[in-house]
Amino acid sequence: MPISDKISADLPIGRPWWFYIGPAFLVSVGYMDPGNWATSIEAGSRYGYALLWVITLSSAIAVLMQVLAAKLGISTGMDLAEAMRARFSRPVAGFLFLTAFLAMMATDLAEFLGVAIALKLLFGIPLTLAVLLTVFDVLLILYLERFGYRWVEMVIIAFVATIGLAYVIELFFARPDLPEVMKNLFLPNGRVFKDHLALFVAMGILGATVMPHNLFLHSAQVKTRVRGNPEKKRVILRWSIVDTVSALSAAWLVNAAILVMAAAVFHKNGLLVVDLDQAYLTLAPLLGKAAAVTFAIALLASGVSSSVTGTLAGQVVVEGFLNLRVKNVGLLRLFIRLLTMAPAVVAIAFSVRPLSLLVLSQVVLSMQLPFSVIPLVLFTSDRRLMNDLKNPPLIQLLAWTAAALIVGLNLFLLFLTLRGA
């Protein structure tokens, strides 16, 4: 049974509002994955609070794109993969499928590493073995689905709450400069336009914000909220917007907290930290063992939850593009997990540095991102497809501007990376 059919379908309009909360929280962990952690920690340790506004800007763009993904699923009954297969020729759809699946592999690469590093830090498990253990989160999904797909969403929300609570504790230990935090959270700092390296780090934050798998997954998650209520699409969309803004606001606060912690602890002490395990080892002598353990627990929650959603997104991509209806979903997920984790296992077995793998994953995502964002904006701006939920002129302007910014910065980031800048 496809993922969209597994999602709880008993959500009529008469139910309480909280029945509509969940899909966006499921995808929000993709905005708090280990790749984002590495970028925010480097930005904070290198530039203090100066790049906080970049996180705010990127989060606003993320909200817009995720709302468009939800709107596509609600209006058409198709997720993004299904829409691409239906609207494009077979060769074009096949190319888009290959790029999307490569993006799934790149996304999982960062998430595997987050789980593996957290297990190594907390329990001393060797990195290669820790990566292999991440396959068991597929079993977690299968077990929870026995009680209804809503349980998967609730567990992911619990993971998000764990990450948020951990960073409340971290900020208590770090004691940041609150006036500086508030000033830089919303006001652009001119330093990023003068320092090429600061611009590079800022583009890394922006480039890692809108991830392709989040767009595919969100458009699939919202579909069954319409089932049995096709005439109530606007009401469902309204609650989906509330869901998206709430979930991605939480992700924005977490990413901002990561950067603030790095600025208050590492930058303040003149330390440049660019590795996740280095951050853990550095926190212990500066703030104590409790702060370091809290960091590792939050990293584990981030890695496990984002790898779960990565596997679900992989299923959406495979089923949507190939028009599959697989009876044994467990075997499909296990196959996807083994296929996407293979690069991480091989690379770590050959002692490739985790940071290098994280950079590689961001480069691959940068290459694929235009092939997800541009079709999404095209589809949601097409009245023949969207009917009354077509993007109004202002949203079209904002969406195309955001798409151009995302694509342009990602391509420039890729160009600088290939040059070795």
C-alpha cells in the first residue's frame, strides 16, 4: 500500500483542529538535520551572531515552498512526484526521477552520519557499525504503523520537542548576549557582503534550507486530509498553513539556537568548530559534561527522525515516479534504506572524513534543487491544474523570486565548491 494510503484518512472537517496538525512537523525535522547543524555551528563559531538573519530569511523561504507543496497535494490529489510523472514526458520524468533519487541518497548521507556520530559520542560505538545500526529506524516506522500512521507523526513531533528542549538547556548553559541575538535575528549584517568566506557560509545556510525530499514528502502527507471532503479544500489548506508555519517556526528557533550556542561558546572563546564531534568534545570542557551529553542526545534525535522522514520521502519518490503500488511496503522501505545508506557505509569504511561527506551531500542537493523547486512553482501557478487554489499574483512573484534566489545561490555555491573555494 502506498504511503499516501497509509496516512490516517478519518479527518473530516468536523473533527478538532489538532487533527490537521502533523504533516508539516513530519517534514520539519529535515530543516533540523545534521547537515543544518554543521552549517549553523560553523557560522556561529566563525562569525558570532552576524549570520542569524540568514537563518530567518531561509526559514521564511522554506515556509513559502512547503505551503506550495501542501497546496499542490490538497488541490490536485497528487504529490510532487506524481505530478511530475503526469505533466512531463516520459524521458523528462525519468530524468527527474534519477535526480530526485540521487537527492534522497545525498539527504540520507547527512542523516546517517548524524546518527552514527551521536551513537559514537554517547556509547563509544565505532562509526561504521553505528551507520549500519541506522537501518533499524525502518523497523521503528513499520512497528508504529501497526497502530496507525498518526503515531508516526506523533513520534516525530516528540523528537522535535526533544531537540527543542535540548537547545533550551544548551542556551541556559551558554548564556548568550540576548541584545545581540535580537538585533542580528532580523537585521541583515553588512559583513556577509564584504567577506567572501562569510558569503560562502551564508549561501551554505540558504542552500541547505529547502531540501527536495521535504517537498515530495509534504505534498504526499497532506493528500488524505482532503479524502471525503473535496469541497473543503480551502479550509484544509488554511489549517495546513497553520501547521506549516508552526512546524517551521520551531525549526527556525532550533537552527537559530544552534548558531547562538556556537557564537556564545565557541566564537566567544576564539574557537573555530566545523565538525559535529569536535563541537561535542569542545562543549565538555567549556560548559561541562551535561551540556555535551545534551548536545549528543539532540543530535541523535535529529538524525533518527530525519532519517525516518528521508526513508518515507524515498518511498514517495519511487511510487510516484514509477506509478508503483507495492503490497509489501516494508521490503520496499528496507530496500530503499539499504540502497541510500550504501554510499555512507562505503565512504566511512574507507575513512573518509564525515565533514567531507556532509559537504558532498550538500553539493548533490544543490544540483537537484532546481529540478524540484521550479516544477513546484510552475504547477501551483497553473490554473488548469490548481483551479481556485492557483497562486495569486503576489504569491507567484514571491515564489519565483524565492526560486530564483535558491537556484542562483545553490548554483553559485556549487561553482565555488568545484573550484575549491
